[in-house]
Amino acid sequence: MGDLLVRDVSEELKESLVARADRAGHSVSDEVKAILRQEVGEVPQAPDLDGMSALEALRSIMKADNAEEEAIYIEIMEEIEAERKRDFGRPFEDFE
């Protein structure tokens, strides 16, 4: 992978990028790469989901833009996990 150096970035733009990265829970570098991917149209590589929990997989796919979206994803996954646990160990219906 290559590096990219951007010169003469105003303090206002830099602060805006830092704030945006903080809201998204990303590093500034990761946030800038996400912006570039979106603007250039590059499709990010699919994450390797092997060994991930459902919540980890959902996070890697959905990449919430803010804490509110992250909370929604977590709530959804907690509901799915709770439902899965309720069904776990339940006897199979008689197939006859």
C-alpha cells in the first residue's frame, strides 16, 4: 500500500476531519480513507467474517457513522442474540 501526503490543509478542515473521525470512532487516517473511497467510488474489500460474532460482523459491514447508529446496531444484535438463546435447547417438534 502506498502513502499519500496532503499539504496546506487549513486548520479548520483538519479540525473538522478530527471531529468527524471522533464521532465515527475512527482514526483520522481511516476517516480520510473512507471519505476518499466514497468520493472516488472504490468499493472496500469485504471483511473476513470467519470467527466473528454476529455483532462484530454487523459492525464491520455496516460501519456506523455515529454513536446513535452504533447503539441501534448493538440493540438489534442483542435482540437477535436473546432470541437465539431462548430457542437454544428447545426440543424439536415431532416430525410425524
